[in-house]
Amino acid sequence: MCRNIKTLFNFDPPATEDEVKAAALQFVRKLSGFQKPSKANEAAFDQAVEEVTVAAQKLLDSLVSNAEPKNREIEMERARVRNAKRFGTQS
């Protein structure tokens, strides 16, 4: 799994269209091996990003959970603490 793709389900507020598209872009980059495709591959790359975005949004819209939605700020702070432990504090 690409480390830059974050969990988008069951957050309050819900994931934005931009967040879903960014995750789709990271996924297509990982699969293709391209950070930025050549002109010859650009159309296929962009189409793949759009299709993955639609599929990801459809998935997020259809999932259900009995758990309380997670708070974005709290989750970001937890991630900062985990990263500080893993990589040391940054100045």
C-alpha cells in the first residue's frame, strides 16, 4: 500500500472530493510507476485517475459503520505522535 494514501472512511467531516481524487492519483502513480506520465501515456493515466476516483467515491458512499466517526484533528495529532516516536522529534 502506498504510504501517502490515507484512510478516508468514517471521518467527520467526510472526505472531500479533492481528498478522494488525491488518493486515486497516488494509487494510479503507484500502479503505473509514473510520477508524471509522458505525453503518450497522459490520456490513459488521466482516465485511470478519473475512473479510480469514481470507484473510490462509490465505495466510500456505500460503506456503513456502527462506530462513531473519527475526528480529523485528533487523528492528525495521533499520527504526529506516532511519527515523533518513530522518527524522533523535529525542530
